Amino acid sequence: MAKRGIPDPQPALSKIEGPVSALDELETPILTLSQLAWRRFRRHKMAVAGVIILILLVAYCIGGAFIFSESYANHTDTSLRLQPPAAEHPFGTDTTGRDILARTIYGGQISLLIGLTAMILEITVGVLIGAVTGFFGGWLDNILMRFTEAVLIVPQIFLLLVMAKFFGGNVPNIVFLGREFSGSVIVIVFIIGLTAWPYTARIVRAQFLSIKENEFILAARATGTSTWGIIFRHILPNSIAPIVVAATLGVANAITLEAYISFLGLGVRPPTATWGNMLEGAYNYIDQGVYWLWLFPGLLILFIVLSINFVGDGLRDALDPRSRAV
Amino acid sequence: MSVTQPLVEVQNLKKYFPVTSGLFLQRKVGMVRAVDGVSFIINRGETLGLVGESGCGKTTAGRTLLGLYPATAGVVRIDGHDICSAKGRELLSIRRKAQMIFQDPYASLNPRWTVNAIVSEPLRVHKLIKNNKERSERVKELMGLVGLSGRLVNRFPHEFSGGQRQRIGVARALASEPLFIVCDEPISALDVSIQAQVVNLLEDLQDQFGLTYLFIAHDLSMVRHICDRVAVMYLGVIVELAERNELYEHYLHPYTRALLSAVPIPDPKKDRARQRIILTGDVPSPIHPPEGCRFHPRCPLAGEECRINDPQWREAAPGHWVACHKV
Amino acid sequence: MTKILEVNDLMTRFHTTEGMVYAVNGISFHLDEGETLAVVGESGCGKSVTMMSILRLLPMPPAQIAGGTAIYLGQDLLKIPDHEMEHNIRGKEIAMIFQDPMTSLNPVLTIGKQITESLRTHMFMDQAAAERRAVELLEMVGLSDARQRLKAYPHQFSGGMRQRVMIAMALACNPSILIADEPTTALDVTIQAQIVELVIRLREQIHMAIIWITHNLGVVAGLADRVNVMYAGYIVEEANVEDIYEDPSHPYTNALLAALPRVDRRRDRRLKSIAGAPPSLLVEPHGCPFAPRCEYVVERCGMETPRLTPVGRDHAIACWVDIKTGAQR
Ligand SMILES: Nc1ncnc2c1ncn2[C@@H]1O[C@H](COP(=O)(O)OP(=O)(O)OP(=O)(O)O)[C@@H](O)[C@H]1O
Ligand SMILES: Nc1ncnc2c1ncn2[C@@H]1O[C@H](COP(=O)(O)OP(=O)(O)OP(=O)(O)O)[C@@H](O)[C@H]1O
Ligand SMILES: [Mg+2]
Ligand SMILES: [Mg+2]
């Protein structure tokens, strides 16, 4: 093909300049994105501390169940009420003589369960709505975003209270992981999940709006990639960092919210313990010097929320592709 | 050479972007006439250059041509298929034949994908190679074709230099074995020493596979080097189109002349000796393009007629088309 | 001709988490009164860092000026106190135009405010005088309706107009040296030609020395008196503009010119490209930095770094090989 009248002396491909050497010669092993993320995460001291505290707390809630039975945690003995911490009851006893240590263990299970499931629910709904509105835009975006804003405008705590009052007590108990959970747990999970998603939806929408304008999305379309391929294979992985952060914050948020509503007496029904309703039980005794009623569940909530926040912070930095320092 | 059907035919292609205002009800308040009626053909195995100032609509033309933006009006036929009306399977088959290389080697590769995933995407999408292992083999082959080592396939884009990233973009475009590639300023973001690498690569691939290119650029010297024919664009329309040496040596349109005189020549004596035509005034807004000839407010030759009538697109010499009243 | 600026053995490094970045490795050059010096080199070769070191604009740390002097009218710019630099040199005696006209103007202040600001601090003008001078400056750089434009914000200007505003601001205090860091790289050819034309005109009017930084050898042919070619933190060739283009003596300069297609010539050859990429600056320089990509490389290149040595009148190169005869120096 002497198209320009100046035939190239040889078929040219053999002459293409070789690969650029500088990168080739680097002896560093190839790291996957998750390895890179882990390296960056590791450097975040607070985040690593957060992970350790989290692991300890989970071990506490799960391992503790092998030492104390649930019936022991719910066993009332009014003759032993309001015992201060001692060898028999290391965290003391509550107003009906139940062992607080055992109750924090079983309450922790509930709190963690609420935190995780509410987060999954919240993230699923939020990501779906955020992705659809952000990617497709137009009237769908208009309608869904107005709806989202409406949910945001109503104070979450108010919504929670109304829904808790409305649904509370109508849901049967369930058995999960060999343990029976009060139906009110499910209600709490759903109402937290269903009121918290607007934040995630807004974050995801903003991410989608900016990422879909990138040239690599256009490149994917030019290649012939389908719309769903673009959403799930291209854009979603690129917005993972803020979603993960929203998720960790969501867990912390759900745990605190559960504590709030339990505190207001509308949360998980007794005798099932949660850290939140244990605090609530302490309310009337706060000025009577029985500090152990509120101190232990309070400290546990503080620890878990703080450590989850630290982990979220670390993840945000670790998953940001722009922070290149390793 | 026998007369064959051109690979790409573009007739009166238009692309307007709506200009909206208002927070809630997005009222349309005008139109950006980014591409306002361009027509040309590209023959098989040929490189057509598209040059013009920043913002004149080159990228928009290239993207609309591939159906990445829906066209406002006009017809584009690629290898006989009308891209504007194609859907589903037909569209997918055109996408396979017509590819694009992007201007920005940094923005056009997904930062979270490995090179392997990026280059194999067309193979996956078009179900060309189903087996994962064979697909990686093919990716390595493509990497070799663009002069990169196959060992680099597990790296991420940010681990490459600009020139290397542009080659990855080229490898991706080649993966589906296309006939036609729109190169949107593939070298503008690169250093001079790397530009030549990429241009040579594009030429070699063309010789080997008989590729057809639409080469968009604002560097007229590179266009003269690589293109067979050159189209000059101004404010959404093509004002002159000719074979490259004809255009560079016997240009007719005053805009082409100004554009050419603005290109620096790496030779101090020649550069100082020649007469520069410095265009005054700014490029008019494509929302309200001037009446008559679009170039008249900045044209040294403009007369009464230019203000009123649109100049006709005519063949001033064999194969040399121009739209101007004064030549 | 008197030397207005003389830089000797300037060395700048960055301490980063990845290690030491050897950005500028012993650079010496001088600038005569009223002349235009072009500094040419690939992206990342240290052009901006050199100039910012001289003006002490680099954040320290991570930057560290590891050695050298920069003598401006008898005083070493690297040693004078900070306030002296701020009040009397930067923006007044030596003005700089930055690479990106988009980000170097403050988006929330009017153009007028930004120009008069510097006039009032450096020249102690009152508001009215400063405004009069601002209008004069904008007219000088060829903006029409200068008075109205004072009230405009940067986003209302096109890229070329913004770059003119930058030039007007740089000229505000009649500097004796203007450093222009790739002022046309972000612009297209027609605007680039406008700016080059403008600078040529202003140079005659104001009589200042100019350092023009670019990565494209084509751009400076019509503008510069002398050219410094930089590579990986070194100056590899220094010559009059005619010599650079007619008699490039360093393999790198030679290769750069061969890689440029010419708009005034028919295509007669394949472009000659330089294989490979510039070296990583994270490794302590050792031998000639261009050696891995050089076609004339000899054994010595890998071991000893060549110093800039004269090969003709006002023409010096840093290379062990004479590329015309192939003989070693
Ligand atoms: N998505 C869009 N929405 C609205 N206007 C657009 C859009 N894309 C481009 N435009 C407008 O269309 C015109 C042409 O833009 P285009 O990007 O095609 O120019 P270009 O010739 O490629 O310029 P450059 O050389 O700077 O890449 C410009 O005025 C631009 O502002
Ligand atoms: N703050 C910094 N920290 C670390 N390294 C830096 C820093 N600033 C610059 N460098 C490095 O110093 C080297 C020289 O940079 P410089 O900005 O001078 O390049 P340049 O020649 O101006 O390139 P360009 O043409 O892209 O502007 C580069 O390798 C760059 O990565
Ligand atoms: Mg473009
Ligand atoms: Mg720079």
C-alpha cells in the first residue's frame, strides 16, 4: 500500500519504538488496587486502632455469649437490684437485678445487628436511587430528588418516633443465628434504613453526575458498552470511596439512633437488651450515684461509634485513587 | 485506483446543544450551534484532517459522527450503515467498526481498571473472544502492537506516562479490529518527543491494517504530515477542503491563510521573514453566529456581499472545495 | 551588554515520601539586559522549578535549594531577606506569568481590583491613579473597552484575553525582567500568534529582558535571542537562536528538531521520534541523563556527567560526543 508514494522501507511494525524502559525496570511488584488501598490504610494510625477496637468489641459480643446464657442476661432478681460492680457482677446489676455485663453482651449483638442491617438497607436504597437519578437525569431525577428532599426535610428523629409508635408491637419475633429477636428489632432496622438513605442517595447522585461526564465513560460508550455495564462496571466502582464512608457512618448512625429511640422508650422492647434501652433504663437513676447503670453501655456506644468513624476516615483516604502516595 | 464507495459519508450534519436557564424548569433560551451543516466523505484507507480554532466544533463533529451525541440533523453513513437511525445490534456492529481515540490520555482511561480490563473491554462487549485466557493473550498481542510490554497489563493507568497512556487508548481502539478511527487530538496533550512516537505508530498501523482515520487537530504542521486531505473548520462549518499539499500551498480561504500564518516555523530566519496575519477580535459566539459568511467580522477581504449571503460550497479547482465569495 | 541576572550552579530538590526528587541539578545561565532567553524542555524537566527557585516561590519544605547563587544586580536573590524579596523584587523588578491563565487569576475579584492591587502595594499609587494606569495597561495589551473591562470577572474573558490580563498585570510595575512560564501552551495557534506578536511589540516599547519558557522549539524561533535547552534538571545546550536551529549540537536538541513536522515543507520522511521517556528524577543523577535514549551513546556517558562546555561563540553543550564527527571530546 504505497499510499503516499513513499513506501516505507520495511513493514514498519518491527520499528515501533520499544516500551518505555523506566517503568519496566522498576523492580517493585505489581500491586492490585486493594493492596494499594491496604497499604494506604495501614498508614492511618487512628484507622488501624479503630479496626482493632472493632474486632475486640465484636469478640466481646460474640465470645461473651459462650460464657453467659441469654436467660441469665434476662434473669431478674429484685433482691439483687442496683448492686455496684463487684466480683459476682463485674459491671453491677440494674434496677431489676439483672447482670449488666451479660446484658451489654447480648445488647451489643442487637446493636451491631441493627447497625449492619440498617446500613445495608440504607446503602442499597440510597445507591439505587442515587445511581438512577444521577445517571439518567431528566424528569425521573426531578421526581426522585424532590421526594428525597421531602424525606430529608422531615426531621429523621420525628419520623422515627412516629413510625416506631405506629409499627411497634405489630411484628412477630424472629429467629436468627440461633437466637430469638424481638419483632421490634426488625421495625427499628427498617425505619432507620428507610429514613437514612437520602444522605447516601445524594452522595451517590453527586458522584454519578460528575463521573458520568468523564471521557472514559464516553470511551466506554464508543466501545459499545451497554448502559448497565457503564453504571455498574464503570461508574459505581469509581464512587466506591464515598459509599464506603457513608456505609461506615451509617453503621455508627444506626447504633446511635437506636440508642436515641430506645432512650425515648420507643425502641426495642424489654426484656431484649440493647445498649440503647439500657441507657434508657438508667435515665431515672442518673443523679443517684448508680453510675454503673449508664457508664458501661455508654462507654461501649462511644467506643463503637468512634472506632467506626475512624475506620471510615481511613477508608476514605485509602480508596481515593487520587491519593497516590504509597 | 478504481472508484470505490467511500467508507464514511457525512451529509449536512448538525449538532445543536440547548442552552438552558432557570433552576427548576429548565427553559431553553437558545442553541449552541456547535456543528452547523458539515458534509464530507472519507475514502477507505485515507486520513482526513479536521483543523480549526479551539471551540469551532471539531470534537463535537467527531463525536456526533460516531453517534456518541445524537445528531440534530443530517446523515452519517459508515460502511453503508446510517448511524443516526441505527439501534441495538446494528449500532453495536457499527461501534465495532468505528472507534475513537480521545484527546486526553488522562481522562479517557478508567482509573480503577487495569490495563488488561481496559483493552479487553471491546473484546468482551462484542463477544469476540469468550475465553478469559485467550482474551488476555490477545491483550498482550495488542500491547505489543502499540509498543508496550505485555508484562504491564496488570498495571493501572496512573502508573504510565502520558505517551504510554495514549498508546493504551490506541490499543483499546484497535481491539475490535475497526475499519475507521476518529482520532480526536491524540497528540495535543503529549510532549514533542512523544508526539512523534504516537504519530509514527498511527501511520504504521494504517499501513498494516488499511485503517481509515479522521484526524482532528489544531497543530497544522502535524496535520500536513499525517493527512491525505484536510478540512478547515470555522464556527461549526467547513470553509475549505483540499488535498494536503494543495491546501498548504494554494490555500484560497482567508481563514485558512490566517491559520497557516499563525503556525510557528522552527527556523528563525524563515519565521521572522514571513508575513503574519494576526486575526483580530474574538471567535464569535456559536449561539449567535454572524449573518452571511461566518468569518466576515474578522475577515480582511470582507465586502458587502459577505455580510448578507452565505457563501456557496463550491469546487474551485479539482478536488479543492471552498466557501468564500471573494476567491 | 551587561548581565542583569546570573545563575550559578543552582540545585533544587524536593523531599517527598517517595524519596528525594532531583528536580534541578546544577544549572548555570545568564540573562543580558533587554534580551529574550527561551528555556525549552519536555514536561517535568525542571523549567518551572528553576524559575520558582530564583523567585523563592517554592514551598519549603518539601523544596530545598541545595546550592547555587542567583545574582540580580549584585545581590544574591537566594540570600536576601524575605521581606526584601517580597517588597522590592517579586512582581516589581522581576515579574512572572504563570502557566495556567485559568487558575492564576482570582475568580471572585474583578480584573480591575487585581491589577490595581499590585500597583497600590508596589508603586504606592492611590486608587484613581492606579485605575488610570490599569486602563493604560489593558490598552497596551490590546484589550478594547479597557475601562469597562476593569469591572469584569475572569470567567467573562476567553483564554487568550485572560493571558493578556496576566501580561498586563506582570507589566504593571515596569519590571526589568519578565518570566513567562509557558504562556501560550494552553492556547490554540491563532491566539498563540497573537500573544507572541504582543510580546514582541511590548519588548520594543518597554525594553525589558524576557525569559520565555516553553516545551515547543517551534514557538520561540521567531521570538528569542538565545535558547537554553533543558533535560532532566540540566541545561544540555545553550546557543544563539540561529545556532540552535541550524547547528544543533547536542543529540537531544537534534532529536527534538527532527521530531517536529514542518508546516512549510512537504512530507518527505517519517518523523524521527526519541524512544523511551525521560529518566525518573527520584534516582540520584549519574552520568549523562540523556544517555539511555541517545543514539550516539558511548561508555563514558553512563559514568560521568558532562558539563556545559563551549563549542563555538556563545554556544555550549554538555555532551561527550561530537555528533558530527562521532569523535569523543
Ligand atoms: N455538551 C455540550 N453542551 C453544550 N455546549 C457544548 C457541549 N459540547 C461542546 N459545546 C460547545 O460547542 C462548541 C464546540 O465545541 P467543541 O468541543 O466541539 O470544540 P473543539 O473544536 O473540539 O475545540 P477544542 O479545540 O478546544 O477541543 C463550543 O462552543 C462548546 O462550548
Ligand atoms: N512540590 C513538589 N514536590 C515534589 N516534586 C515536585 C514538586 N514540584 C515539582 N516537582 C518535580 O520537579 C520536576 C520539575 O518540575 P517542573 O514543574 O519544573 O517541570 P516543568 O519543566 O515546568 O514541566 P511543565 O512543562 O510540565 O511545566 C518534576 O519532575 C516534578 O514532578
Ligand atoms: Mg476538542
Ligand atoms: Mg512548568
